[in-house]
Amino acid sequence: MIEEKRLGNPFLTWEKARKLNIGADMNFLKNHLTVSFDYFKERRNNILSNRNSAPMLIGASLPAYNMGEMENSGFELDVNYRNNFRDFNYWGRFNYSFARNKILFQDEVPEKYAYQMRTGRRVGQFFGLLFDGFYNSWEEINALDRPVSSWNGNRLQPGDMRYVDVNKDGKIDMYDMVPIGYSPTPEIIYGFGGTLKYKKWDLSLFFQGVAKVSLMMSDIHPFSEAGHKGYNIAQYIVDDHWSESNNVAGAAYPRLSPEFITNNAQTSTYYLRNAAFLRLKNAELGYSFFPWLRVYAA
């Protein structure tokens, strides 16, 4: 049997980038304080990407083409301070970077609603439904003005998830999915710390953090999923799932069921998490017996 697979593209070439970088290094307080600042802006084109608007009648998978465009801009700040007082010597440092990217062009089929277009948004932007609480009674489910869910629409029960009908068409479906949260790549990365030295003792600490970053929980459904059954259940779901005695909007999980409930498994703000964090990355305590012998714990 002979069949057509992915077509070739003999015209592939390198990406191209145009960059702007403006920086300044400054000293203050008799050089005890140093500040470095950099602003950058980068525009890339010829990015390797796939066509999404080609008709299916071609009958073969198309190759990648040099047609993507994106922009990345932001700044970096680094501050250092060093001084001493009698037997104390101390150093401090703070760094902060912000970077935001934007898709300028990708081969994209025009969506029915402009808010679902990927062009003009972050790379990796999450799209999902807007969670609007749980159905807490049969009266809510049987209400005539309730938007009909495209997933388990006629089999919903109290404890199932309710979503916002964004386009007001009386249905909850893929057209109600909107940009939510940030991307999995943080836009802000920062850190701060310092070293304090007293005679032969020294202590160093450094903290690191990220912000403007999201993650989407998935594959957490107990008992079953669409293609398998018999999955275990996480303790936090056991402790805090929707039930008649725990019918709160902030429950950690919808009602439990031995069946896979497609309506409750949709990507939505319910499963979206703020992935920002601040952690102690390094800590070190040391003692110098001699210039050539130092003992430390890190």
C-alpha cells in the first residue's frame, strides 16, 4: 500500500531576530550601592510553525513553514549594597526581571468570537470556561433559564459544576472558553538575599520567587477517567468534595461519582492555580578557623 505522509519543505531557513537593548550601570553612596538596569525588546520572525488554515482535502500532512512572528519585551534590575560597621561586614542583593511575549502572527483559522483568537496573546495562554459555582439543588438544574451544558447536559445532578454562558446563546460549549490566568512561563522572576559576617562567623541567605504564572490541574478525577476505571482518590478530595453537607462554592472537588463526568472535567477557572511562589533557595552558616580552613553547613 502506498500512501502520502507529511509533505516536505525544501525552503526552510533560520529564524530572524531584531533586538533593542538599553542599559545603565550606576554607583551611589561612595560605591557602596550599585544599580544595573536593562530594557530589552525583541521581535522574531520566520519562526517555524504549522499551517492551521489549510483545507482537509489536501489529503496529506503539511510541513512546517517559516511564518510565525512574536515579540518579547521587558526589563531587568539588579541592586547590590555592601558596607561594614565595626566587626560587621554585610552585603545585600536584589534582582528583578519582567518579560512579556506576544504572538504577532500565526496561521490561525478565524474563530467565531474574537476573544478566542490566539494571535495577540501570550505564548501558552490558557483558555477555559468560567466556573460559576455548583448546582446545589434539582430546582437549579431544572430551571428553564439554565444554559444547557454540551457535556452531560441532560444528566447533571446537584454537585456538578456550573459555568458562565459568555456568548449568551443558552448553551455551555467550546464557544464559552475565554483566556484565563497567565501562561505556565512566569513573567516575573525575582530574588533577594545577603551575607552577614561577624568576626569569624558568616551567614548567607538567598530567596527566589516567581509571579504572574499559572498552572492547570488535570488528570485528578477519582475512580475513573474517560477511558479507564478504578482510579484512586486523593485525600484532599476525600476531605473536601461537594456533598449535601458540604455544598459550598469553594469545595475542593465536585460531587463524587463512579462514572466519568465530562461536564466536571472541562478546562476552567476552577482548576486554574496561581503558580507564584517565594522560596528560600540557599542558606549557609560558616565559621573560619583560619584563612585556609572554613567549616560550614548549607
